[in-house]
Amino acid sequence: MVWGLVNLCDKAVVEHEVEDGLVAALCCGVPGAAVLGAASLVVGPPRQLVPAGLLLGPAYLLSLWLYYEGMNREGVSRFVPTLSVDTVIVATLSFVFLGERLGLPDYAGILSVVAGAIVLSVDNISLGGDLFSSSKALGLALLAATAFASRDVGLKVLSSSAGYPSLLASLAAGGVATGLVLSFLRLGRFRSFSSRGEEHLVGIGALSGAGYVLFALAIESGPVSLSS
């Protein structure tokens, strides 16, 4: 529910206020990572920063960058459902790296959810029609889905050697540090967009971070493939 609200707000902002995907990712990702850091103190406290977990921060920003670039090129009702393919990628990666084996009904359910989401995003289904007005948007959706899936499975894999408070703190530290460096390098681009749009993205980022905290708790409670 939280991420559904985030998707709608995102489209309004990137379509009318901030059209640069990287600027949008930074305005959203840094506050989102900060929320994860604050959450780690609440559910923790974290014992240490995990070196491999620090890499989840850049992965978090990368997935947001791809997401916003795709959102700029395609309608939200078509682009966002296509991201549900990350469920299939998560199921595959979790099988390989975590040994999570689900029953056939479970895998059939995963495929039906993905297929249903894509069908619902298409106004007029025909064999000769294009699902996306931009082929680049489709490629960005698939890349973003892969980045999201890799980040989530990585969090679950690392949880076997570190607690979730430490992993959330590590993701937050990596995300904020990467975001600040990139923000400095792209400072000129920030000045070319509406400051109000950037403020909106900060709020969206905080909301998105809260959604990821809930998702991380879901991953902690059960298989990442089912949570996804």
C-alpha cells in the first residue's frame, strides 16, 4: 500500500517537476536511506557496519535511478506493473543462493501474479500491438526489476551472518555516502529543476524508505521469494 502511493506521487513529480532520473533518484534515495538508518536504531541497535552490506546502498540508488528513468518514458500504469517481474528474478536468485524451494502451486502463483499485473497494465491486448510506447522504457523496467531483486536477495543472503539492524544501517550508510558524492557531482543539474519538486521527492523518499523497512521485516520473517 505504501509503495503504491509512492508510485503515484513519483509519476506526478517526474512528469511535471523533475525530469532528470538521477536527480530524482538522489532526492528520493538519500532521505530513503536515512530512514533505513533511523529504523536500524529503533529495531536494533546495529552492532557494526557490514562491508558487503555497504554495497546495498549503491544498489538501492541504482535501482531508483533506473526506475525514474523508465517512469519518465512510460505511463505509470504500464511501467510499474512490469516491475513485478522482479518476483520471478527473486524466486530464481533465492533458489540458487539461498536454497529456497517452493512448491509448484507457489511458483504457479508467482507467474500468475506477474502475468496478471502485466495484462492489467495493457489497455488493448493484441498480438500485433506494442505493450510499451518506448522500447527503452521496457529495457529500463527489466533492469530496474533486476536491481531491485538483487538488492532484496542480497539483504536476505547477508542476514545469515549479520542481524537486520546492522544490515539496514550498512545499506543506509552506503546509500547516503554514494548519494552525497553523486549530488555534489550533479549540483548543476539540481539548480535547473523546481525546488518544490525536489522537496516533494524528499518526502516521497522518506515514505519509500518506510515501505522498505516494512519489506525488510517481511524478509526477516519468511522466504524472500514469498515476501516479494
